Amino acid sequence: MNHPSPFLSELRRPLPPALAQALAARFGERFSVASAVREHHGRDESPFPPTPPEGVVFAHSTQEVADLVALCRAHRYPLIAFGAGSSLEGHLLAVQGGISVDLSQMNSILAVDADDLTVTVQAGVLRKQLNEQLKSTGLFFPIDPGADASIGGMCATRASGTNAVRYGTMRENVLSLTVVTADGKVIRTAGRAKKSSAGYDLTRLFIGSEGTLGIITEITLKLYPLPEAMSAAVVNFPTMAAAVATVIQTIQLGVPIARSEFLCERTIRAINAHSHTTLREAPTLFFEFHGTEASAREQAELVQQIARDHGGQDFEWASRPEDRTRLWNARHNAYFACLQVRPGCRAISTDTCVPISRLADSITGARAILDKGNFPTMLLGHVGDGNFHAVLLINPDDPVEVEQAERLNDEIVRLALSMDGTCTGEHGIGLHKIGFLVEEVGDDAIELMRRIKLAFDPDNILNPGKIFRLEA
Amino acid sequence: MNHPSPFLSELRRPLPPALAQALAARFGERFSVASAVREHHGRDESPFPPTPPEGVVFAHSTQEVADLVALCRAHRYPLIAFGAGSSLEGHLLAVQGGISVDLSQMNSILAVDADDLTVTVQAGVLRKQLNEQLKSTGLFFPIDPGADASIGGMCATRASGTNAVRYGTMRENVLSLTVVTADGKVIRTAGRAKKSSAGYDLTRLFIGSEGTLGIITEITLKLYPLPEAMSAAVVNFPTMAAAVATVIQTIQLGVPIARSEFLCERTIRAINAHSHTTLREAPTLFFEFHGTEASAREQAELVQQIARDHGGQDFEWASRPEDRTRLWNARHNAYFACLQVRPGCRAISTDTCVPISRLADSITGARAILDKGNFPTMLLGHVGDGNFHAVLLINPDDPVEVEQAERLNDEIVRLALSMDGTCTGEHGIGLHKIGFLVEEVGDDAIELMRRIKLAFDPDNILNPGKIFRLEA
């Protein structure tokens, strides 16, 4: 393993009593050191052991976050932003101690500017809540990572998910951020214009910075008119390769599909068991088409033709909203369905993304690698973008399995890197991929990232220990 | 005027003789101090007086650029990247002296990965050359700023143009950059995967950095399949407000138009005179529709209906490639057509961009402001993005006109900023908008930009004097 343990106890710092006192004075009952509260803020969906912060503050405003940062900064004490706790790479684990900045109560939608197709929200707003509250406007926010993540967390990890093939990722859908810097200052990175050439792109710099450069407190997002027509389809294939070839050709022809998800037969089996569905247990693609009635139909026909050319069968339609919802709920629950295949297991999920022409080699290569493991594994993902996840269900108490899983994970990532791909399409680096990031971009690029970090946060108080090691 | 003159002679540094000797030894005849060569590299399309560099190096490879940076760095001597010389804000003017790094001979297309919809080019490749060489692949690169700019320069200014309403800007269409840093190191910011959450977004940080953080030498771009159908249309309106309202409604309904350009009646008059066209001299919209035959037709019908609702008339079609080309050539030559309205003049072009709902107020407000001037002015732009340009044709030798133009320019920018817009949608900050950038994002955000600059380029040798003033 080339990943040094991130849980080095000598880096953990206890909460300075003077800071504890100051936090209690400033935040009253919204500052907690109760162990249940700390435990809750010390775990995410990653396979890492819980690593709680020393205290938690439930912030109510940007100004409160700024005050909190100023207090912690005076003690050079770490701060870790916390949204919904749905990250997958240990982003919120308090490996050096610190205060968890819980933003979940900053959950107001501040401004819906329907005429501009924008919305401004507090960082703790959840994805589903946002779309629920947008319903009456005829607009929606398309980015959908599956989990009901917070918008702030989605910014911090540069999240994407099932709709990214058409609508892009958080990178493309954030217009502006309000950020509290390590100095305790509040900046707004941009206005609400759709494009701008005004100076360095601070917005994109904070997106994907995993809480290490600043704490995002407010976000202005692009919205889209709800399409006149939305339809979904399921199609089965004789082989994984045939399914993937269908997606590749669809992308290469420029069909503007809204979603295209691949699920291997094992994933479908897990979903059937978990969601009581009766999907055929074969390599499967889920599609969604958005447009006018005519254009959505035209897209669907094109894709159906391409699928047929690759042996696709049982093309099933879901045009009614409730049928589409059932289908996508099944997809979204796939991760949890997989987990239930092996009670008591923890899942390691890869997140590679490759240029689209290499997708078939990347997925079939991953399957061959996974077959060397002695535990259940599944493949699924956002194949229209070249991104997929291998899910490895391991017994976290069995060091042999853990070691083997890490080795297979390494092999899958290296295969993607050899194809000019990335170790993470959407989950982020966190604790787990620090070594892979170096392999992917090289020492000199990491050095630039380090310099940015030190320029923004010289005391290294913002989510220390994540993305890269600060010492060269 | 709140813009201090950028042409402070005390900042100009002559070329150190030892550096001149070293450059001659390394680059032979491709290092020039000839005054004609220097003059050519000291002017762009901005209204600023020519400000030549002290020498020019014609680079042939990334390694040569790295060697050049290392040589200049040893003397702490400035370097200014030069592509096609089409920038509009004085980006390439050598206000502190320096060596112009001419990348125009780095004009090879390194790899067309048609199956991945990507292409990798050297920075000096020109936009039109790229699409010419892509023709046989059935793919194209849509970003079109009008000028036949270099791809490297388009990255450096975060360029966009007429197609951005559908395809996005350089921000959305660059996958990876090869960059020479101020240390003379060569980094590649990312692989070719369509999306990634791997660390800080160095790609987006260099895009729009105007040569101040590194010298971009190679670029991997996204490509798109040439649409099955492309058609263009021209429609006239009784008023500017009616034309703009048509665009706003088109955007709000989510019609995926490929281009929507506004031209005021004065711009049309200039075009008719310059391009020998017979367009009706009224507020006019040019549209382009991309898609399958059916979807392009459907879009066109929708837009025609919206235009009619706003009094649009004389809907004229151009489906044949040669007709479309003539139309868009007329649009692209609009800037030069405007210049000819007043022989000997120089043009100041504003570049504001506002949230779409404020576009009508922004444009009619700009018209009212311009009417206070004693010189010809026109309005045109990429209104689907909320971006437009006011062109002010002034006598550069008349200080009264210059001062008045700057004042009107200030008013137009402040109006856009009051609408949560930006001072520059696509031209960049350069020398001219340093003061506006401060107004737009505030001192604390500028301070972060300064820190990035100093972290990347502590000796301030990369295009010094642009975007912001380095001293706080």
C-alpha cells in the first residue's frame, strides 16, 4: 500500500480549553462536545473508521462561520465543514482533531431568480429539498449525485452524477460562491452573469477544494426549465461490452441524452432483492431523454436503434413520472442494495473516469481485476461521461480482505490513469486517493496546489490532511 | 478617471545584455530585437498606444518555452505570451519591458482523438485553422470569438463569442492544459477524462489568467459532432427592447439555440457599407439553430413565434452553408465595419454581461448613456448570454473625447455591476479594467488573486502589470 495511514494519532490535537470557552460563549448550545454529536460528525459513507472532531458548531449564518473561523484561527485549530455527511472519501474525518462546522441548519433558499434561471442557497440546502421548493417555478437543478447531499458539499467535492452527461457537473453549474476564508473574511467570488472573464476563476478554485481553501456558505446555481417531455428507458444486453458500446456510440453521435447509467447483472440482482423489482439480471442501461415531445422521442428512437445494433433487447419505457421515479429510485438505491448483499460489510467504491473511447476496455479490465478478489463486487456508473464505480464489499475486520481490496482498487485506478483518465470522476480525493493524485498530475502540479493552499491558509487550519500532504 | 496609466516609464526595464546574449545563443535567429518585430508584438486591438517588448522569441516547443522562462527568470526579466495579437484589453503590451514569447509557430495539431471527441493542439493553432483541419472528421470546435484568435490566447482570456449560448466558453471546453510555470517547469493540469474531482482545478485557474500564472503551450479541447442540420435566420424588430425581449424569452423557455446575436441599426448600417449587404437598418437578431433536421426546425419555429409576438418581421432564412457563412462573416466583420464609420478613429469596446432578465435594462441603459457622447457609437453582442458590446469610436488624439469615452464606459460598467453583472464577459481585464475588477469582486477577493500570483510567480515575471496591481 502506498497510502500512509491518515489516522496518525500524533497529529490529533485536543480542543484548547480557552477555545472551548470562547465557542461556548459565542454559540451557546449550538456548540457541542457531546460524544453522540461528535460521533455523528466523524463518519461519512467512506470505509474509514469513525474519526470524530473534538467539537461541533451548528452555524446559522455566514457571519457566524466567519466568527468561528476567527476564533479557531487564533488558536490555529482545525475547522472541518460538514454538510450532509454523505461524502465517500473520508472528507470530513477529523484526522487532526478540530471543530466540525455543521452547516445543515443553514438550509434556506435565499433567492429564486426564475427570470434569470438562477437560485441562491445557503450551503446546507439539500439537493432534494431544493428541487422540491423549485417545483412551482417550472425550473429544476439537474445535478444528481444519488445521495441527498448538501449543495455546499456538492461544490466542495465537484460532484456530478447521473445527469452530468447532459447538464455538466458542479463545475459548470455554479455561478458564484460566498466563502469564508481562513482569515475569517467573507468573499463573493462572482456576480450572477452567465459568463465572465473577470480575473482568476476563484469560483472554480473553491469548487473541488474539499473544504481546504475556505468554507463555502452560499451558492448561486444555474437552473434549467423543466423539459416539456421526459422519458426513461431500460434495455438489457447480452454482454457488458455490448452495453458499453451502445453508450459510446450514442455519445459519439452527439445524441443529447440526459442520463445513461450502466448496471452490471450483479448490481441488478442486488437491486431486485433490495427494491423488490423484477428487472432482468443482465448488463443493463438506464436512459433518460429530455426535450420537446418530438425531440425526446427522436432521441429515444435513435438510442433504441443503436442499442438494437448491439444486441440490446427488452427496451422498456417509463414515460409516466411515477414510473420514472421508481426506476431512478432503484438506481439511486443501488449502492445501498449492494451493501445488503453482504451484511456487516463495508464498501470500497472506485470512481475512475476515462476518455469515452476507452470506456469498454476500462470496464472489462476492471471486471477482470475484480474477479481476482474473494468478496462480492459490482460495477455501475455514469457511463455517458466515461465514469463508473466498482463496488468492493469487504469485511472491514479481515486484514487480508482489506489489503486485497486496496490492491485491486490500485490496479483499477492505474488502468484508468494509463488511459489518460482520472482516479476520481466525482467523489474527490479526500484521504483515500492522495497517492493517486500524485500519480495522476505529478509532483510539480501538486506543488502548485500546495502553494495555493499555503497562500490561502498558511496555518493549515482548513480541513488539514486532505487532498495532498502539505509537506513536500 | 480611476485608472492609473499603465504606461509608467519607470517600470520599464531594458533588456539585460547578458540575457540578450543568452537568448541569441539559445534561439539564434528566432530571437529578435528588430524594431519592426518588436512593434508588431507591442500592439493589439485595444485602444492603447503601442508598447513594444524589448525582444521577441519565436518558440517551437514546450521545452523551448521552459528554457526561455528559465533564462528570463535568472534575470527576473518579464515574459509576455503572444498568440495572434487579437486581444482587446492590452494584454500583450510590454508595460514593464520584457520578452514577447511568440507562440504562433507552435501551430501543430498534435492529436485528433475523434472517438473521444477531443483534440490536442499547440497554443499557436488558430481557431479557423483548427476547424479547417477537423473538417474530415465530422467534428468541430464551436467557440468562436469572431477574431481568428489562437487557442492559447482564447484560453488565457477565457474567450467565448457567438456560440457560447449553447456550447459554453473556454471555461467549459478545455479538458487539460500543458503549462510552463514561472519556475520553468512543465505541468499538465489534467488527463482527457470529461470530468474529474482530482484536486484543485488548475485547468480553470490558468484559463482566464491572461499569461500571469504560466505560459500555456498545449491544450486539449472538447469537440462536438457537426450537427446534422444547421440553419440561420435574421429578423428585424421595431425597437431594441423588442429584440432583446425576444432573446430573453427564448432563453427562459430553454430553446437550445446555437447563436443569438443582437445588432443595433447603426451596426447594421456600418455592415451594409462595409460588407455590401442590404440588411434592413433596424434592431436585428441573427440566430443559428443546430440539431437533427426535426429539432433544428422545431427550434426555429419556436423562435419565430416568440419573435412575432414581439413585433419581429422579415424573418429571413439561410440554410445553405454559403448563405450562413455570408451572414456570419458580416457579423464577424461588424467590429471592423464599425471602425470604418469614422476613418482614423480607435474603438473602445465595452464587454459587460448581466443576468439575462436585466439585459433589456442594461442595453437600453447603455444606449441612453452613449447618447451623451459626441462620437459615433454602436451596440452589438452575444445577447443570449446577457453579454453585449458598446463600441465607442473616438479620435485618440482628442483628450476631450478620450476622457468622455472613459466616463461613458465607466457608467456602462457600473450599470452592469449594479445588476450583479460583470465588467467583462469575454475580453478579460488586461490593463483597462483593473479598477473595475476591484469594484466587481472586492478587495478581499483581489487579495486572494494576488496571493495566487505571488505563490506561482514570486518574482512577478509573467505578464506583469495585468489584471490587478500586485502591491496591496
